[in-house]
Amino acid sequence: MTKPRMTYQAIELTPPEPKKIPTPKQAMLLLNEPYDSFGQKKSAQLKKGDPVKTGQKLTLFENSDAYVVSSVTGTVSAVSPFFGDFGRSYAAISVDVAENEEMDEQFSAFVKEPTLETVRNWLAFIPGNFPSIILSPDQLSTPIDTIVICGVDRDLLITANQHSVVKESNAIKRGVQILRQATGIDNIIMASHEHLMQDAALSGAEVRVVDPVYPASLPHLIMRDLLGRVVPAGKSCEDLGVAFVGAEAVASLGKAFNEGRIPVYKRFNVIKKDGTSTLVSARVGTPVRDIFSTFDITVNEKDRIVFGGPMTGTSIYSENHPIQPDTDAIMIQDHKDLALVSDYPCINCGDCIPICPAKIQVNMLVRFLEVVKYQEAADEYDLYSCIECGLCSFVCVSRIPILQYIKLAKCELGRISTVEETNV
Amino acid sequence: MFEQKKFTVSHAPFWHNGSSVSARSYNIILAALPAVLFGFFTYGMPAVSVVALSVSSAVAWELAYNKISKRSLSIGDGNAAMIGLLFAMLLPATSPWWLVVTGTFVAVIVGKQIYGGIGGNPFNPVLVGLAIVTLSWKDFFDFNEVLVNYDFSYPMAYPLASLKHFGVFAISDFKPAALLMGQQSGGIGAIFGLGLILGGIYLIIRGCIRWEISVSFLSGIWVTALLFNMADPAKYAGPAFHLLTGYTLIGAFYLATEDSSSPVNFIPMLIYGAFAGIMTILIRNIGAYVDGVVFAILIANLINPLVDKIRPKALGKVV
């Protein structure tokens, strides 16, 4: 009877310009590759004191394609390991920012030829959610045949993609052309909220409407509701040949080719302690500390800082954490307002059943997960059907961290199967 | 580096709708209060003492078990107090103290704690307690006998007993409106139909109970009673009488809806509720007992794990 109904933040049709965050004194760029300062993978290509220009491509290891694009001009001050959640590790390149900005012009030579090669070599790090899967199609068993541009935002209180749809329709249009040309994929669909239909149609992609109620904009539900294709449990959208790109990334792509420079400003929402959300624009690599000081937000011990939205984000442990190209939002919660989890057992109240968009028997699933029976959970209670929207934890009367249990179970089962495969 | 502030790091989601186990228990207690206060008003101090003893002994048993089993204290969640209150609501006001204390022992310890505590019990703890004491000391549950000293302006014969022993003509004195307003004999908190219905509606709106169970339970009673009544109006009472007497209304909104022992899927909830309703009337009309609610719900608890297997296909499930 009291099933909560949470709607996405709807952007106004003439939104104000996002607030600009000043260039930081130090920026940190995260390269998606583990870094071990003592081991053999010691940096070969970059060392302390190296000068970098804005828009310059930085690689770290000789025999690796991974790179980042510097968002500032200055000198490298450190290269260090950096750890994310679920055991992911990165190499963090810190840059001390110089006073005068210099632009790196190497990319402008490639503007004439928008090939996949160019995009892969220069634009994998552009602001917005740009999946690498589109760039390396030869690694896939099923080729990508459809690209869905998310003109909607993944989580509540976020408007970054919607802002691009409204304000950057020309750049998106160019980006769509480039995507078509570079990938050879004709079937490009724009997923948008109804009130932005007209702006979305300017992109030249086919527009389809996403329901404004959370979690309709999650990829699995867009697949089901907009494309009429249900992703089998345990498979990803890419397995069915569908890739998802954020509208902001498509706009960045268009801008890169229009201007001959790689964009370095990322738009994201700052969600303050009182729950209000403001769209801002900052250079990739800006530490969150700078964003909080721009907004005069006091950060105290035991507060919670979240990258991403309230339902699907990730909490972080340091104010030095940098803005990344796919950071949609930064949320700060006061320690007095935190909804904490508990170790209470499931009381079988059934609130999670009607709210689950994947129709999982969460009450039974959590009983298996609590006692580490992950395989049984997957076999009998649809662990792999979960699309990780977090609504079950949101309504849980016992405040069980259900989503965390689910992600942990998937992670552990994934590790077991990897070990089994390598043993065979 | 070590002078850094320490932040709270946890997993998504970072919002919660604010519900909690204790709020749920206290809401149920709150919703039951009109019926309980009406019982106090009707039966006076004996009713107050039964309710007070029942709630306090239930909490005491839970506390004792927490201590003995060396587990964290769970009396703060209000569940034990709720069990004690609901148990007292089913008792006659003249119940002796040892009956109350024994009943709450069975309800809290045998009915709930030995299954692992809240959420683990396969049967409704209140009904386990009540079933044991009813079967053990059935004279104390003969409402005509134990409430003989109460004399009001309305008939004080226990309606269901009159129906069982004397047939339909004996219940012509009971008017539905009077029954609804609590002018009948019965358990302390089970007689005030209007209060129970309002409390039930409150719980449904607050999301503390599942409306599907209450509605299907009442529909099961209504349809079955109607069928019996149509078959032989001289022998079987009509549906309105069955809905407003005995433990029907407290069963529909407070007992059948107990979280742990009832299903959570839509169709299973309908089957479960309707099954309990049908069983209630079968026991009342052709069974040995005067009221069938207690055993009907316990039997429905028994089929709960099986019926709750009827579930929708999960997203992307490959059969």
C-alpha cells in the first residue's frame, strides 16, 4: 500500500549554466591499470617533474594501451597506487597545476578522420560515460549492433545527461554522426524523458521515452521497456549486442571533433547535506575537497561522501578523491543523518517483494546470502537476475544491506569460476 | 596522511525510507489500543491486570531467553510486547495469572525464540501460545462460564457458543450493529469490531500488514459462511454473524497477518488468507470447536512455505 515512488530529477527546459569550479592546485588522474611502485610495473613513461599540457595524452607503461588525458597544465608530482572498491586498483597520476595553461594540439591533426582508431587512441577518457566496449569490438563474441544514448540519468537527483540533451544538441548531433561513421553501427537510439523529447529528437537518433520513475533508466530496464529485449540472468546488455553511452559523452565526442581539442570539463551534480542538488562543471581530476570548499560545505568526521547518486553510488574514504570522467554526482551526508545498516534478521515483512523490478524473492535470497550459500542463491533464488537498483535495501524494515550482500555474492562466485577456469 | 578526517564508508543505497522493526511493532500495538481500551472499559480492572501481566511477562520471557542464550537484547524491537498484548486480547478478562504467564512463555519461547527469534517462527507465536493453553485448560476459555459475573444491558451469552449448542434461532438476539459496537461477550480485545477494523485500516495504510491477507481472509469467511447459510439457513448462521463474532476480526488484521508465518507473494497471500477463512467456517460449522480462527490460521501457517513457492518469474530467468 505504501510502495514508495521515486521520480528522477527533471531538468527545466531552459536550465541555468552549471556552476564552474575553479581549476584546482593539484589534479589527480586515475589510469585504469594497477600500479606497483616497487614491482616490475614501475613507471617507465612518466616520472616526477615531467611537464604536461592540457589535453595531452599520458601513458604509463610501455606495452599497454591504457592512457589518461591530462585536464590541466603543470608538472607531474607523483605516480602512486590507488584502490577502489571490490579490489579494483588504479595508477594515480598527480599533477601540480601551473599558472599559465597550454593546450596540447596533437589531437587536432586527427579531426579530419573520425575513425574508430582515432576515437580509441584519443577519446577513451572523455567526460561522460563512454564504455570502452564500443572502441574494441574485436574482443566481443557478439558484435555490438545497437547503441543506446542515455539522455536520462542513472540515479536520482542527477541531471548531467539531461543537461547535455537540452543544451548541447548540436554537439550531440555531431557525436551521433561520428559514432555512426566510426563504428559502422546504424542503429542508434536516444533514451529520453518525455519532456525532453523535442530536444532529444535534434540528435538525429531515434528517440524512445523512458518512464520518469526510478529505476526505469537502468540499462536492463531500458533494454526490456524500450528495446523489448529481456537480458537473460547473468548476461550483460553487451552480450546481446547493445552498448550504452551517456549523452554527455556523445556531446563530448562531438565537441572534440568540432573544436579539435579533447574536452576536459565534466558536469556533475553536487548533492548537499540538505538534499539540494546543483549541476556544476569541473575539470576531470579535481579533488572533491575543492568542490566542497567552493560550495562552503563543512566536512566533518564520520560524514559520508558518495560518488554517484543516492541509490547506486559508491562512498569514498578521502577528500582527495578526484572527479573522474564518469562521475555523475557527488553527494555529502551529515553523520547525523546517515541511515545505517543493522545485523537484524529478515522478519519476512515482504516490503521488498512488490518493489523489486526484477521480481526476485528477496526475502528468501537474503537468507541464503547471509549464510554464504551463494551458489544456492544463484541456482534457486535468482541472484543473477538482480539489476542492482538498491530498492530492496531502501525499504528493508530490518535495514539489512541486501544490495551489498548481492554484489558480494556475485563477486565471490565470479572469483570461484575464474579460478575453476584457470585450473582446467 | 594520518591527519585525514575519517569518513563513514558503506555500501549503496545511501538512503532509507525510515521504516524499522520497532516502529512496525509499536504501530501494531497502537492500532490495537482502541479495542484494548474498550475491553478495559467493559471488563474493568481484571482486564487491565490480564493485559499488564501478559505484556510484562512476554517481555520478561524474551529478556530471560536473551540472557540465557547469550544473544543481544531484542526486547527493544517491541515484538515481545506486541505478542503479549495480542495474546491478552484473546483471553477472557477473568483469566488467572498462571494461565497468562504460561501462555506468554509458550508464545515467546516455544513459539518464537527456539526457532531463532523474530523472523524465524513458522507459526504465529500468539496462536501457538493460545492453542496450548486452550487445549490444556479448556474450561477457562468457556466464555459463558468465566464471564458469568458480568451483567450488561445486552445478552452476555458467547455468540459462537450459542450458535454451536442451540442453533440459528438462539442467535436472533445478536444484531450486527450491536456486535460491531462491542456489545457481546468474548476476549478482552476481540469484542470491539469497529475498533479492530479501524486499527486494521490504519495498519494497512501504514504498510505494517499486508492487505491481501486480511481481505482474502474475510472474503474466505464471508463466501464460505454464505454457502453454508444458503444450503441450510435453519442450521447455519449468515456471513455477517460470522464476520463480527469470535476472533474473526482480530484474526484478520492482527493474527493472520503475522510477518514470519505468512506468505509475501500476491497469489500466495490470497490463497493463504482464503484458506484460513474457509477453514475457520468449516471448524465453526462442522468441527468440534466453538471458534475456528486459532486452528485455521495455524493450519494456514503450515501451508505457507508451500504456497509461497508460487512466485512470478524473475527478470531474465532462463528456465
